[in-house]
Amino acid sequence: YLISGGIAKNVRDASTAIASSASEIAATVEQQERTIVQQSASVNETTTTVEELGASSRQSAEQADTSAAGAKQALGVTEDGLRAVEQTTEGLNNLKDKVRAIAEQIMRLSEQTGQISGVTAVVADIANQTNMLALNAAVEAARAGEQGKGFAVVASEIRKLADESKKSAERIYQLVSDVQAAMNSTVMVTDEGTKTADASIRLAQGTADAFNTVSEAINSVFLNNQQIALGSKQQAVGVQQVVSAMNAINLGSKETASGISQVKVSATNLNAVAKNLQALA
């Protein structure tokens, strides 16, 4: 009887210890289960947030690509405009050179017409002198009487030719003066044309400078957008890697929760066995 009582006491003590340990295990497992559930919820929330971040990164990359394409197109337009300005400037320079050449030719022609005017003046002076000589010859022929009549006729004809030469010289002089006046006006016009061409060239150069400034700005935007797109794509890749890692953690948490549930069931069964032993003891 004493032996049976001792065995029963040992069984009771052991079952009590087992029940206590089983209760502690069950409490610990429940705490771990709650922790795993919270962890799983946090992982799910974090995964959702990271996926939204990935979507935003992809959208930013697409927008940056679109902006870069627009900047590239605008850059092409500015380059076309710059080439057009350069062609205009080249044309204006050619026009300026031609106008200058025309002005130089007109100046040389003006000098030549000036020489003609000088020659015409000499002809007119000679005609005057010839007229005076013919007049004197006619007077001397009249004094000579009958013998000088033939010479008087010749002197009269010489005077007529001298008068006509003088009138022709005067007309030539007037024409040359008119031509010189017209050439002077043309020179003034060509000077104005040269000034206008210079002003147009300066304006075209200013336009070219503006195109260059715009082109540099657009090129900077293009390069920045390319960098943004590249960074966003790299960020999207990194985010996807984080999502994959979070999914793996979530899967591990679920597997851990499943294992904890099994441990919880085992602890509950162990606690029930211990209570049965206590009842038998």
C-alpha cells in the first residue's frame, strides 16, 4: 500500500509538472501565434505599400520617358530653326557682299563719268575758242573784200560747227550730271541696303543665340529626364525585389503560424493527458 501510495504521489507530482509545463507552452505558443499574426498583417501592409511605390516608380519612369521624347522632339525643332537661321545669315552675308560690289562698281563708274565731264568741258572750251577764231576770221575776210568772200563762207561754217559742238558738249555734260546724280542716289540706296543687311544679320545672330540657349536648356531637360527615367526604373526593380522578399517573409510567417498551430494542438493534448493522469492518481 505504501508503495502504491508513493507511486501515485509520484504520478500526481509528474502530471502536475507536465500540466504546468503544458500550460506554459500553450501560453507561449498563443503569444507567438498573436505575434506571427501581427507580423503577417504588418508584412501584408508593407507589401501593399511597396507595391504602390513600385507602381508610382514605373509611372514616373513612363512620364520621364514621355517627357524625354518630347524634349528630344523640341530639340530637333530648335536645331532645324538654328539651321534655318544660319542659312538666312549666310544668304544675308552673300547679299551684303553683292551690294558692296555693286556700290564699288558704281563708284568706279562715277569716277569715269567724272572724267567724261572733264573731257566735255574741254570740248566746250575748244568750241568757244574755235567760235571766237572763226568770228575773227570772218572779220578779217570782210576786210579783205572780194578776195576774202570764200574764206568768210568757210569761217561761217566753222562757227556753225563750233556752236553745234558746244551745244552737244553741254547736252553731254547735262546727261553726265544726271547720270552722276542717279549713281549718287544708287550709292545711297546701296549704303542703306548694306545697313539693312547688317541689321538683319545682327538680328539673325541674336535669333541664333536664342536658339542656342533654348537648345541647351532643352538638352539639359532631355538629359535630366533620361536620368530620372533610369533612376525610376532602377527604383522599380529594387521595389520589385523588396516585394519578392516581403512575399517570401509572408510565406514563412504563414508556415510558422501553421507550425505554431500544430504545437498549440500538441500542448493542448499534452495538458489533457496530464489532467487525465492527475484524475487517475
